[in-house]
Amino acid sequence: MKTLTDILIFIIDTIGSLYISVVLIRLLLQMVRADFYNPLSQTIVKLTNPLVMPLRKIVPGLFGIDWACVCVAFILQLVLLLIINLIGSYAMAGLGSLLFVTTYMLIMNILGIYLFAMIVVVIVSWVAPHNYNPAVLLMNQLLRPFLRPIQRIIPPVAGLDLSPMVFLMALYIIRNFILPAVVRSLGFI
């Protein structure tokens, strides 16, 4: 019976996490003002509109951030954690802990999106440097605001752009060392 519960938790977690990632990608693409007419952008908007658009009537965008997307991602992550806790019969944490874990999971998800995008862009740049795939174009638009400042500090060396490596290292350090240290210092681990 434990195996069936684990399988159910895995399926629910995978589907929920993928949808939350799509909502977060929509948020990030809006923040960097990526090409809205890109076919992948259109797909992301269509997938997330059923939850984001009704909330937009209540939660306005502010400072270039679509707060409706933030709220949808936060609520979905919170509900996902609650469902997994209920199915798995795990001990329920207090509200403060649950809100902190939800925020932590969303931050880790965003960092994972950037890690994935950077790795894909690097591999594609080696295999097909002049690729005009809609997904690769969106990933480049998503990464550009972070790579440009690094490129100003570290210019290309013999035609080799080192900014992706620096960015990947920074993401890895934040995701694997800094955030877990913060969580440990706050007593959540």
C-alpha cells in the first residue's frame, strides 16, 4: 500500500510542479518582456490564463511584476504541499513553516528554470549556434538580463563567452549552498 501512495504522490507532485513551473515561466517572461508573439509564449499564456486571468481582476500588476501570477504560483504550491502531506500522512507543519516552505520551493523552482534554460542554451550554442527555435529564443530572452552585466565585467576571451559559466556557477552556489544555509539557520532543517 505504501508503494501505491508513493506512486500517487509522485504523479501529483510531478504534474503540480510542472504546472507551477509554467506559471513561473509566464511570470519571468513577462518580467523580461520576452516576445509575446512567440508560439511558445502563446502556449504558456493559454495554459495559465484559466487561473491567472480571474485573479488579475483582484490582484493588479505593479512594478513590472504580474502579481496575479505570483499569487497563482504561491497558492498552487501551497495546495500541492498540503495534498502531498495529506496523502502521505506526514506530520503537518505550522502555518508559518508551511508558508516558508512554499516560498522556498518557489524560489528553488525559479532557480531550476534558470539552470535548465542556461544549460539548454549552452548546449544549443555548441551544437547549432544559429538556431532560431522559438524555445531557444525565449530562453535567450529570459537569460539576457543576467548575462549582459556579467559580459560587461568579463568580456569574451578569444571569442569564448564566459558569462554562461559564471552565471551557472552563481546559480549553483545560490541553489545548493546559500539557500540551504539560510534554511538551516532559520531552523527549518
